[in-house]
Amino acid sequence: MNDAVPQDLLAFDREHLWHPYTSMTAPTQVRAVLGAQGARLWLSETGSPADAVNIVDGMSSWWSAIHGYRHPRLDAAVKEQVDRFSHVMFGGLTHSPAVTLGRALVEITPDGLDKVFLADSGSVAVEVALKMVLQHQRGLGQPSRRRFLTVRGGYHGDTFHPMSVTDPDGGMHAMWKGVLPEHVFAPQPPAASAQAEETDAWAAAFRQTAQAHAHELAGIIVEPLLQGAGGMHPYPVACLQVMREVADEHGLLLVFDEIATGFGRTGHLFVSELVQPDVLCLGKALTGGYMTLAAVVTTDHVARTISASESGVLMHGPTFMGNPLACAVAIESIRVLTRSDWRTNVERIGERLRAGLEPLRGVRGVKDVRSIGAVGVVELEQAVDVKAATDAAIAAGAWLRPFGRLVYAMPPYVCTDNEVDTIVAAIHAATHASITAAAGAPA
């Protein structure tokens, strides 16, 4: 375990640092991380090792740390690159880590996706993908095609254009309606367990929406197979096939935002193996959770049409594009993943989550229990009491970060069976604590 976090630092944090989706004037409690190893975190409320608890991270640090913490091969990759150089601009220069990572991404993504743009973060990757689609249409001489078709329930990031293709009513960015560009939203796909009739009805509505707006649409963007922060909603692969057909019929590019689903989370290395997009966004687990990095991978055809637009180039170039440290650890993370039995681990974790959470189905206050790959979700009928749920989860031995009506887990692939069972117990505890708190009774 690392050194303590002094009280004055925690006090400064409370007074001066924003945390994700929290108030500065009434901040929610944060806990100090004193150390991390494998799938486990050492957390302290006071910053002192004296009251630290050793718990399982059920969130993989927001779905990114798939190999856990302090993985020796990933640690070594960062240290070796630091001894060479940590950063150099990518404009007019190149380096081995960026080229090697690009080659690895071309090799592991579906055939035909062979042009790689290295971005800073997931949101930036979506920004770049949307810009690619718009420049593609301009290169085809169709600049009036500037809107996107997507589905309700989606989430694509916190910067402005990703927010604009996130559900404008029920999503996390509803307050920005009227400020953001307005795109076209088809109904949310049905649940993965839906009957064929329900999927067919959705497909008819999606096709009708596309037909009505085809003249102004540039592309389609979705999170494939699993909608993430918009509601952890799995849906049938048949819906993706419909999207592919609609894109081809109307001359649209199909963008898959696999920032959350990529690198094995759903049980597929990439959902794009099932239905191939024209543009693929990757992030989160790309570096194994070590550093911020994302990638946008597209086809030669798209690259050529972008080059045919009036600028002649893709109009984007981040300062930290192709950062060598991030690329080096991403290369090693991909090697660790692809040379491991990751698929068996995802199936093992997923089965334990499914079996362990099933008893919550039918519990008063629980609306649904669902899963896909190494993802387990409990949806409540009311908003989660985050404090009650978090306290209960920690007491049960795991770190969870509920949101909305959801108590869920996306564990590191290195979790043991006992660690997965601890996460399941924590979800049970968090669920019951939240329901109890909502009822106004003592937890």
C-alpha cells in the first residue's frame, strides 16, 4: 500500500477540485486511493492507512482497467518508453510506438478498417468520427448532408458534438437541448431478449425515420450491442444488421462507438466482427486503463473521400496525438489481451454475474436484471441513493459507482471467482440499501 494522503490534501480536494458529475458547493464524499494491485483497491475515508479497506474494483476504473492494476508488463512498457522519450508532436514526425500500435489495430479490427487516427480520449474520438463523416459527404459533393441518425438511449461522450448525438430527452445531457445541433433520433432498440416481432417493429420504425430524413443525413452513429452510460441496455445484433442495410441504401456512413464495448467486454473482441461499420471508435480499455488514448479506424474509401473535400486533409490534429507513452502501453495491453484466454475469462465472469444477480429479479423495487459479456446490471424502479448504495457496497467488499437507476458492474478480466462473488454480494447490498433508503427506513 502506498503512503497516506494528508488531511490537508483531502480538504483542498473538497474545496477546490471538481469530480465527475458532482457539485462544487455540495460535493459528495470521495475516498482516497492509497494503493491498487490486481483487481483490488485500498481505500480510506481519512487518507490514513489505519482505516484503509482492501476491496474489489467492480468498475475497472470506468471500464478501462481490464487487466487490473500494476500489471507488470504494462508497468514495464511505460517505464521503458519513459527512458526513450515521453512525448513528441505528431505533426511532421512519427515514432515506433505510434506506428506499431496502428499496425496492431489494423490487424485486430475487421478487414478493411485500415486507416487509423490516434485521438486523446473517447469523446475526442467521437468528435473525429463525426467530422470524418461530414468531410466524407463534402468530398462526395454533398455538403448539405450534415445531420446524423442515431437511437434513443445512447451516450457518446461529454464534449459538444458527442452530446448532440446522445439522447436529448432522457439522456445525461438533456439540459443542453436547444443549444446543441439537433440530429435525428429513432426509437431505442428493443431489449436483447425481445421477440422477433418486436425487433421487426423497431426495424420498420428505424427504416421509416431514415427514409424521411435521407436527403439531409450524413451518417448513422450507435453504440453497438450495448448502450453504456445511457442505461446499460443490451439489444439484438439484428438491429445492427438493419442499420448496415439502411446506411448502404441511403449512402450513409455507419459509425460504431465501441469505446465501452471494445476489447472483449461483450464477449466479442469487437462487436464490429458481427456487423462491420465504416468508422470504428475505440478507447477506454485501449491502454488497459493506464493512460488516456483513443483511436478512430476507418476504410480506404472514407480516407479518399475525405481527401477529396475542399480542405484536402482531415481537419483535426490534437497536441498529444500519438503520445508515445500511451501508445507503448496500448501495444502491450493489446498483446496481453490477445495472447491470453480473455474470452474464457469474460464468459466465466459473465456467468457468475448472471447467476449471482438473478435472485434480485422480482425483488420489490427492482425493475430489471440484465447482463451481456462481463457486464451485470440491476435496474431499480427509482433513482439509486448513491451514498447508501456506495457505503453498502464498500461494506460488502467492492467498489461500485451506481448512476441513475442502475447498480452495475464491469469487472477487470483478472478477477478471481471469489472476487466476482464479492462484487455480486456488493450489488445485492447496494440494491437493498438504496431501496431501503428510498422507502425512508434506516438502512
